[in-house]
Amino acid sequence: MIEKLLTSMRGYAHENYVPIVRPETERILCSIIEKIKPKRMLELGAAIGYSAISFSRYIADDGIIITVERDEQRAAMARRNIAEANLTGKIRLIEDDALTLLRSMDNKVDIIFLDADKSHYIEYYEDCLRLLSDDGIIIADNVLFAGLVEKEGEVEHKHRTIVTNLRLFIKTVQADERVTSELLKTEDGIMIIRKKRK
Ligand SMILES: C[S@@+](CC[C@H](N)C(=O)[O-])C[C@H]1O[C@@H](n2cnc3c(N)ncnc32)[C@H](O)[C@@H]1O
């Protein structure tokens, strides 16, 4: 039943230009989530609820995914999809700005999935670390931004801020002695960040 809904959501997203997690990235993330079995997961950027519904299959039985979306229409559609999947007890959708939500949160989370505005990952980073449980991980999607982040030479004006900020995000994480990180070049680039054991 969930698989059928996910297939129809993927079709809707494709037809309506709603950006959702890419297939290979989805598979990698699902297998990471299945291993960790998080009790609390936070997603920044719900869109129509596709990834939250997909990930919910692998969290702990009593686990919860908190997901935030600032676009009113997408949030409404995500709410409908979550209800249709019978997952209102497992996925809490919040219609708000990601940074506002992050700054208001105190309880620790086991996985944070960064998938909202790519140029703000750098701003989300410190609050994500503050909220992350000791064994937790941060997963940031699209960090290579269609290859532009690693491409040499001039970046088109319309992409300059996002590329500059993603480069800064990657550099900051890689230089941060509190964490270890790996950058997977799969699809649009996935960064996985773990806190170092004390
Ligand atoms: C790539 S889509 C999310 C896709 C979703 N995670 C999935 O795979 O099904 C990014 C979403 O983040 C939302 N977004 C962007 N900036 C945001 C912000 N500052 N706060 C909340 N949502 C934001 C956008 O409206 C968009 O729907």
C-alpha cells in the first residue's frame, strides 16, 4: 500500500516539477536508516512528503520523523499523503521555516536529513550538531549541486550563491574536528557527517 502511494507520488513529483530524493540516493539513505533504526529523525524540506513516507518504513517501531516544509501548498499535500499512508502517528509535519524550527528544538535526534534550501546548509549546521545524539548522523543531500560545486571556472550568476555556500559548507564540515565526514558522489552528492566519539 505504501509502495503504491510512493510510486504515484514519484509520478506526481515528476509531472509537476517537485524535486524529491533521487532513486539511488533514496536506496542508500533507506539502508542507512534501517541500520540505525532512529527513534527520532528530523528532515528539513518535506516537499510533498515523499522521502518522509519512504524513510518511515525503516525507523524504530516507536520512532518518529519530524519534517518541516515552508511552502503552504506542498505542506498541505504532504499532510494529505501522510494521512493516506496512515502515518500521522509516525510523521509529524510542521509548516514553518527550517531554521526557525531548528532553533526552537531541544530534544536530541538520531538522524538529520538536510534537504531544504541548499544555500542555507551552512546556517543549519551548528544547530544540527547541537541537536544530534552522540551516535547520530547528519545526511546532507545535493551537496555537489549538479556537479557545479566541484567544477572549475566561473559559475553562472544564478547559481553563484548556492555554489559558494555549498563549497563553504563542505569545507567547514571537512575542517571541523568534532566530526568525521564522507562525501558520496552518488547522483547529486550526499554528505554524511558523524560526531567523533569523546
Ligand atoms: C528537495 S525538496 C524536499 C524533497 C523531499 N525531502 C523528498 O525527497 O521527498 C526541498 C523542499 O524544501 C523546502 N524548503 C526550502 N527552503 C526551506 C526552508 N527554509 N524552510 C522549510 N522548507 C524549505 C522547499 O519548499 C522544498 O519543498
